[in-house]
Amino acid sequence: STRQHRLQLGLVLVEMALATLLVVGAGLLGRSFARLIASDPGFEPAGVTTLAVSPAAGRYAENEGWAAYFDQLLERLRAVPGVESVGGIHLLPLTAGNWRFPYQAEDNPVPPNTAPPAANYRVVAGDYFQTLRIPVVEGRVFEAVDRAGAPQVVMINERMARDLWPAESALGKTIHLFMNKPFTVVGVVGDVHQHRLDHESEPEMYYHLPQMQPTGRLMLMVRGTLPSAGLVPSLREAVWALDPDVPIGMVATLDEVVAQSVARTRLVAQLTAGFAALALLLGAVGVYGVMSYAVSTRRREIGVRMALGADRRAIVGSAVGRGMAWALGGLAAGLFAAAGAGRLLEGMLFQTSARDPFVYATVALALAAVAGVACFVPASRASRLDPVVTLRQE
């Protein structure tokens, strides 16, 4: 009946609208994720293997013993075949852990009754910046002479230098850690995304391990010319040759650490893409089913027109036009709904607008093509029927 036919066409419109809404959402999340994994973390993870070493607190409790142990350990690791450089940091980049301490910077007095500023605190050792290829923007990196008893020095990132001394060099300035221990700035390095790739870099202070108290654990960073799987056994052997009681954990490549930091975002994008694919399939099946039914109800009409010499292309075009009118209506409704619902996704998108024209245009063309195929197939099949046979059957 006409009412039933309209109901089915209305269902096609709703299916197409929902499919469009989900596919646009999946497209936005996919585009956002692609930009996220392509973003610069501030270091080069390729070729770097990480492992955590935790010396016994009782054996290396004093600062000098702690520093001496790691001096020897780094030298042993540098001698491992296939190792280019070795460094260490007490907190692995792109992980949730963080140490943030108050400080007082030269030329930046703290107003009375105001909490002092705070910045991320990192303790590094060896050739950390060279190993991760973090650029030195100004000044120098830590050197062997920066030890206990020598002038206390600190390195800061660009963000902190820009915040504290925007119009002048940060080199030679003094930063008081915990508001009382003075450290002189000797270098400024590039910003690193310490927590998540989609979070802006924060002010950061780097201190040299030989001048600081033990932190309990150090994350070793080893850049090598060999694959990580072939390098790790030799690294373990070098660590245990110095002290067989030191536990080793968190062995991974830095690429794996970066991938793990975006695992949740990847899962959301994959799930959304799966639902979008299902919605697209249901929409295409719905359009095809309704078109097949619509054509079957017009078999007699089609047979008569073909018997009178109607052009097959005209018959196909008429059938496809009717179906596409409803499908495109659903597509338009879905695009409009996606534009309105885009605000719900804004907090999940990275460097991607919730109304990205590329995504909307791509989705519109793809869904229109799918709907066109779903309309064309049954219409084309009906146009190939023998009009005599069709009229006899009717």
C-alpha cells in the first residue's frame, strides 16, 4: 500500500541519517587520531629501548654512592655492542607519574600571601637529551663536572624560559628549588610532552643526578643500532654484572611507550569506526530492501512501459531517482545532526574541528555512492526483465 511504502521510505531516511551521524563521528575521531600519532612528542622514540633499574636503598642511600653507581652503570652500558648513547630519567615520558615542586625564579618575585609557582621536576643522568634527541635551544647540557660540591645547575624547557624571562636569555638566571636551594640555569631544551600527546607542554626543570638525592629508581634510555630484542639481553647482563641484586623492570621500546599512551584514544576510534561501519551496512541494506520492494510493486507498470518501447535507462533513472531522493534526504538530515552534535566530540578531538569540511565532504560522497549503488542494483535488474513474461505473470 501507499502508506506502507511511505513508511518504508521513511525508514530509509532514518537509517541514512543515523548512518551519516555515526560515520561523521568516526571520521572526525579517525582524523583526530591520525593527527595525534603524527604529532611531535618533543623527542625521537625510534631506536630507543627503556628499562627501569631500582638499586637497593640501603646500599646506595647516600648521594655519592648513588651517583657513583650510575656513573659505572652508564659506562658499562655504553660499552655494550650496538649501543650509541645512554641516558636516564627518574620518570618515563608519556606516563601518568609526575613530580611537581615549587620554586622561586630570579626577577620573578612571589607576591605576599600568594602560593609560589611550581614546575615539573625531573632528574636526569648521562646523555639523556642526546639519546632522546631533545634539542638544546640555548646553552649546554649537563657535564661530568656538574657533581656534588660543584656549583648547582639546572636546565629548563622552552615553556618555562618563555614564561619567566620572555624578553631575555634564561642562561645565568637563578632558580631556587623549594624556595631556598639556588641553581643556575645552564641550558634551555625543547618542550617535551611528558604526560599525553594531546596535552600542552608544561614548565619543566631538569636536575643532574649527581647533584640530587636518590629518587629510588631510574629509567634508562638506550639508543642502539640493533633491534631492541637483540639488545636487551646484553643490557641485562651489563646491569647485573655490576650488581646482580638490582631488579630490572619496565623493559620496552620507547615506540611502545608512545603507542601505549594513546591506546585509549585508539580504542575509542576503533569502536566508533566499528559502529559506523555497522550503521553504514544497515543503511545500505535498508535502501536496497526498500528499493527492491518498490520495484517489485511496479513490475506491471515497468512491463507496460517497456512493451510500449520505453528506454531502459529512463526506467532505471526514474527508479533510482525516487530512492535517492529519500536517501539524500536522510544524508542531509544526518549531516545537519552531526554538525549539531559535534560539540559533544570537541573535547576528544586533537587539532581537528568538530565541523571539519574534509570529513563532512568525504562522508557525504561515500554515503551518496553507497546509496546510489543500493538503488541502482534492483532498478537495473528490473529493467532487464522480459516485458511479455512480466505482463503474463501479472
